Amino acid sequence: MRCSSCSPLLDRYVEGTLPARAMLEVTAHLRACAACSALLDELKVVDGLLQTVRVPSPVPNFTFAVMAEVRSLPRPHRSKFPALRALGVYVVLTWGIFALAYALGGAIVRAWLAALGTLLWNAGATINGATASTLHAFAPGGGQLTLFALAVLGVDFAAVIALFFIYYVVRPRLVARLSESSEVL
């Protein structure tokens, strides 16, 4: 028997699970080979150590001591995202951009606002049983300001859709790609 065929059998030899013929062959090889005998001695030491492993018991008041240590640590810094301030800046910038575009844009911006306003006006007439007269109460005459406000709401709706798409479609793909590239490194 060769060392390459004997060494994989040594675990089962120590456990005594080898067939009788294989046990005899391994025993004969161990008498003639010092390297395999040394490996067998190491396996016996490891098995002996594994059998003497004991489960440590926790010290008295372990939970109390750990919780006291946790309480003594400084509180983690909570990032404060100024959501209200960001919303205010967004509203001011959006209305400012639309007002500037309306003032400077001429006929194209007015036509776009009119088309968007008509679309939203007609769609709003059927939402929750509302009629055109209900919407008309908020904006008598369907003035430019109403169309302007509807345009801002349309942009807000498009922004929400874009954020939803980015968060639930683009972000998971980006995370997956970044984790793949970090595994390569």
C-alpha cells in the first residue's frame, strides 16, 4: 500500500470503521512507514483533544454585566436628514424654475402647460366621482395659475415614479454589480 492511499483511510482507521481487510493493510503499512505512523499519532492527539472539549458556563450576572457595558457606551450618532428643509428647497426651486420658464419660455411652455392642464383637468374629473364643476370651484375659469400648479404636480408625480424606479430597480442591480466587482478584487 502507498502513503497516498493510506493517509485518507487513517481517520476511519482510528474510528475502527474500515473493513477488516483494509484495517490489516493499513496496519501493515503503518509498521513499515514512519511518515504515516506520525500522521496517525497526530490524528489520535486531535481526536483526544476533541473528546475533552467542555462547554464553558457563563460567569454569574453575565447578562447584567454586558448590559451595563452597553449602557456605558456613547449613543450612536443618528444622522439627521433635514427632510422638511429639503422639501422646502425643492418646492421653492420647482416653483421658481416653472415661473422662470413660464416667463421666458413663451408659447412652447404655455402650450405644454395648457396641454398638461387639459389632460389633468379631464383626468381629475373622473377621480373619485369628482366632476369638472368640483375642480372648477378651485380654479374658476381654468386660469394659467391652475395650469401651472397642475404642471408642478405632474413633475412631482414623475419624480416619485423616477425615485421608485431608481430605488427598486436600479439600486438592487447596482448593489449586485458592486458586490461582484468587490469579489473579484
